[in-house]
Amino acid sequence: MTVVFLTNAGTPVLAGDMLVSMPGPSAHTSLRLPSQPTGIVIPSDARPRYVPIRMRRKTFIVNDHMAAGASGSEQHISMFRADLFEEFQHRPTFSQSDIETFFDQYRASSRGSEVLENAGAIVLTEATDRTGYAVAGKANHKRVLSQRLGQVVAIGSGAGSIIEQVGKTYNMGRAQPPDGGAGFPEFNSLAANLHLLGNMYWEEFVSARNLFDGWGGAYDLIYQDSTKAFRHLNDYTIFLRLLDIDHIDAGLQLWSVLRYERRSDFSFIMLVNGDIWDVFGAKDITPSAYSVDVTFNKDELTMNSEVHVVVVAVVKGNRRLAPIVYIEGLDSSGKGNRTVFSEYDETRGLEVLFHSERDKWLKEQVMTYYEERAYLFD
């Protein structure tokens, strides 16, 4: 299920799922999404207090102009990261030739040869002469040219699933900003990638086996800001909602909420289905092999994020349309302007509130989407 992928929709985005070198579960696992082996997901009927984290993050920023993602052996990913940092961390400017020279020498060295026999990597660069990327090492390397996402390059055992999902991603809706925002040019690229993630979340949610090989629970995302510096997207929340055509008066029903958050030494997701919480995390590639226990207090149990991804599924009977995805939370000034709010109450649990006027508008958009495709239900 290991996968790292790069897209180039206007500005590049690098993503890596939050698993490294772990076997997948059996087809009949009783674990909830993300469907991973015991010890990675912590199902709980109560508010989670601590979570042991054993997995590793696979993407990292070397400096403002270089980012990388790797798959394969955990030990060799860590070695590759250390070597890349040693060479480039304190070099704010470099040419494409400098990068090619580094890789030529690295492949020829005994250490580099060992690393690249056991790990694969995508290195994304903003060099002095061009923006580019390099794929190196042992990797299940796949590419596709997408109208929505530009050139997509994926590595790792889940690369095929990512490329397949890119081909299935047709529809995009945006709650805001309407034009991408001149003051926040990276939004277009981020929105396209979050749209892809929303579709992958839907794929796993409706899977009969509760398993989608390209997902891995959540993704760490690296993007270029308006100064072309590489930055992490620190948090986002996915709201999965349902419009049942046979019960249209019920409106847009809330099915599931997943929140991602990145911290300095680990990333985690919290998934809520009703009153049930699932928590899953991945620590940085650099710490020791021992698990890390993360404690959560009440104030940290929020589903509010910098960016919200709303995935709306349209169903009629036992049939459904491909979901439509709306992104909100970034406006042209770079400030958030959310229309979804959440809070945790000790008695009532998680409460999610939707702005009534925006929800009315969203339902109208979804109904138009359905009406244009109603013939598919005949």
C-alpha cells in the first residue's frame, strides 16, 4: 500500500500516504477505515486519550526549494533522507545540473547503491534554471498525463491504484474562491489534489472490503506557496455527506468526518462515524524504532481545519453517482472563510454545524449535478 505521488497541475504537489513497509489486512478485517493491521488503528467507543504511533511519514522538505518522498525499506528511506539533507539542506540555490551530478555520484557510491536497491524516491526541485523532479531507486514507477492534474508520477506498491483513481476523477466543484484567487495562486493546485483525495476516501468508504490500496488513511501534502517555496499543508478535514434522492427532504446528511493534522514530529488522522472514534498516526522517519504515545486532551478533539473538503455522494435506491467534491477554507487573501464548524461536547459528542445559506446553495449545486445525470438511473 506504500505510495508517493507527484502532480503538476499549475504548480507541483507532492503527497505520501502515512504507511511504510507494512502488510495489508485480510479481506475480512473488522477494523474500520483506515483498514490496517491491529496496532495501527485504535478503535474506541469513547474519546481517545492516547494513541501509540509506530508508522512513519514518507515525505519531507529539505529546504525551500527541494522536497522529497520515498517508499521501500524504512531504514534505507531514513538513510536517503540523511544524505539528501547533508548535500542540499543549506544550499538555498542549485541548478538542475547540480542535482543530476549528485544522483550520478550517489548511484556510484557503495552507500548510495545500497540505498537505491532498497528504496525509491521522488525528489521535487525548484532549481535556478527550472522546476523539475527526479525519480530514483527501486520503485514501482508509473506515470499518466491527466487533464485535471497534469503529469502524475507515482511510486510504491500502491502506484497502480493512484494512477487508476486519477483516471476516474471527473468532477470538481469549489465552494470558494470562485477564480482561484490572485493572492493565493497555489489554491488551484491544492484543490485539484484534495479533490483526488476526496475521491479516494469515497472509494475506501464504499469498498465492500473496506480497503482501497491507494489510500493509506490520509496523505501528507507538500505544495509551493506564492513565493515558490515548498510548504506542508498542516491540516485538512474531509466531510462525507449523502443526498438520497428517494428522501430528498432529509437534505445533505452527514456520514463521516476525517481530520488530518501534521505536527513537527508526527501526523495523525481522527475519523468519526457517529459516536465512534478511530485515530491513526505516523511519526517522522527520523526517530527511533520504538512507538510514540501521543496524548490528546479535550481541546485538541476538533474537526476544524485550515481547509475543508466536502465529498457529496448522490444515491437513489442501491445505485450511486460518482461523488462531487467541494473545497473551502482558502480565499484570495489567504485567510480561511469556513462554512462548516465543529465542536466536541462531553455529553453529546462531536457536533458539526453547517452554514444554512451555504448548505442551501450546495444542495442546489448537487441537485443540478444529479438532474444532468438522472438518465443514468433509468
